[in-house]
Amino acid sequence: MVGDSEILTASRDAAAPSMDGAAADFAEIAPPPPSPTMLSPTQVQSGPPIEPLVRIVIYDPAQWETFIDEWVSSLKTKYHKVLRYTGANDRGIDVAGFEDKNYLQGVWDNYQCKHYRDAITPGTAWPEIGKMLWYSFRGEFAPPRAYYFVAPRGTGTTLTQYLTTSPALKAALIEAWPKAVADKITATQLIKLEGKFAEYVDAFDFSIFQPVSPREIIEQHRTTQYFITRFGGGLPPRPVVGAPPSDLAEHESVYVARLLAAYADHTKTEVPGLAALKAWKPLEDHFKRQRECFYHAEALRVFVRDKVEPGTFEGLQDEIYHGVADTADSDHADGFERVKAVTQAAQDVLLDGHPLGGSALVKDKRGICHQLANEDRLKWTK
């Protein structure tokens, strides 16, 4: 006689798949392959870097607006003036780059920088193109030399094909006009494609309408002071700093005069010029080092000028100033001793928390003291 426990065991065995059946389709999960690069402290803290192209597609409208404002600064070297339209009725104008003082009646380019969740489709572009045609027909502005569509995901495949084939673009727009454009140019008027306006549209140069890929925008943004702050990546390697020029430059006059005064305070003898330093070899050598440090700091200032946000280098100078101010205010035997004490204190200032801290070398820190002397923030003699 078969017991209940034997019956239960038999039923379970019958229900369970055999390794020769469904379970044979499973396999152990293999561990991921090892990384070919060493794990950095930055990656431990923040994870792997996110590519700029990936970042911009998750921006909300406010973040996109800020990004565009930063990017626009890259256009300022290309045009006489770059302005953003802020009125209620933009007439199809967003960011305008003007070649001359004639502005909208001269040679200009238009950048339509709307924030769209998806790639721009023809249905989205038609009203914007329609505004440009209508208001230029009315004489409110001359047609732009170029009209660029800028969006986080760029233009879709269909619109891109139209934008690269102007006859097809014109034909598709005219066909879509009654349903997709006529009632979207103004809030109160139906703009029909007829009469003189139809003739204007037919003769219009549709090749001005062009796509711009997000990658192009990012590469242009890369040339701005805002790229590193927004996307990271750090500063590029610094160029080697050459020796100071043999002749003093005009922007050296203040700190050099203050060094000479400090040397005079030390020797208790007038030091009227650099030639007089030959009588004191240690002072002459000290001056050469200080001048080299000054040019190092100047080279750093120029190096970061177009790579970080405005005020970043000045923030570094402030860090140095606050690190040496007490030393500068303390009592010293003479001005020369004050110079040595202050520049040593500058060398010892920790800059781990400053964005330029990793780029500031000993010569830079000491040289910033002389930049501060140039700005009347540090004095060597009482």
C-alpha cells in the first residue's frame, strides 16, 4: 500500500521539468568582463562620465535655455552682434547673428533653438518656416542668409531629407500649408497661400533652411568658457611656459617697482633700477626668479581664460590673497623679508577645493603674489 508521503513526492517529481527539458535552456550568468582601465577616484565618487550628447537629451526646457545661452557665446566671434529675441511674437526668430549694423535689414542668420522632447518633424517645422516667409514678405525683416534648426535630438530623418533638398522642402510645405500652417502664423488671422504672397513663396530661396546636429552644437559649445563646468572632462595639458622676455613689459611696472623698493629697504641703499641689482647677486637672482614666477602666473591666467567660467582665475587669486594676507600684515625685518615670507606662504596654500587647484604650480602661486602687487592688494614696504 502506497503512503500519502510517497504519493506527494511522486506528484512533485512529475510536475518538475527535467534537465533534459525546459531547464536545459538555462545557463549560469557569467561575470562581466574586467575593465581594461584602472578605476579612478573620480569614477568611484561619481560613476562613469556621461557623454554630452546623452546629457542634453534629458535637459528640461530651463536647462536647455541655459545651455543655449552658453553656446551662443561661441557665436560672438563669428558675427558683429548676436542677440536673442525676447518679445511675445517672435515672428520665427529665436537667436539672430548679425553681420553688420543693419541688423534685421542686413545680412543675418537665424537659429531656431526650441526645446523638443523628440527630433523635429516636418509638422513641427512648418509653422516656424511659415512665420519666416510671412513676416519677411511683409517687410518686417530681410530674409536671413541661413536659418538653422537647433534641438536636443536634432531634426528627424524626414525633415532632414527635406532640408537637404530645397525643392522637396518647398513642395511639401506648400502641400501642408492649408492644414498645418495657415492658422498657426498669427493668433487672429488665417494666412492663406495666395496672390502676391504665393508668388513670394514660390520665388523664395528654400536652401536657407538647414539642419544642425546636436554634435555640431556641442563642439561649438566646447570652445566656450562653460564647457568644462557643464560637461566636465578637466582642463587640457598646459603648454610649456617660456622664459620671460628680456625687456620689461608695461604691465610689469608696478610689481617691479615694488620689488625694487623692497630691495632698497633691505640694503638701506637706493636701488634706482634693475642695473643696480648687479651689486647684490642674491637680490639679482631673486628678482629673476620672481619675474619667472610672474610670467608663469600670467600664462596660467591666459591659458584658462577661454576654458573656465569668468571669475574662476580671480577666485584663485582670492584664495592666494587670503592665504597670505596675515603674513603680509605681520612684522618683518624689511620689505625683502616680507616678500620672501609672503611668497613662501603662497606656495604652502592648499588649493584642493578650487577648480584650478590641480593646475596651479609653485611658480604660479608665487607669481600670483606679484599679480596682487600689481593690483595694489599686496605691498612689501610700509
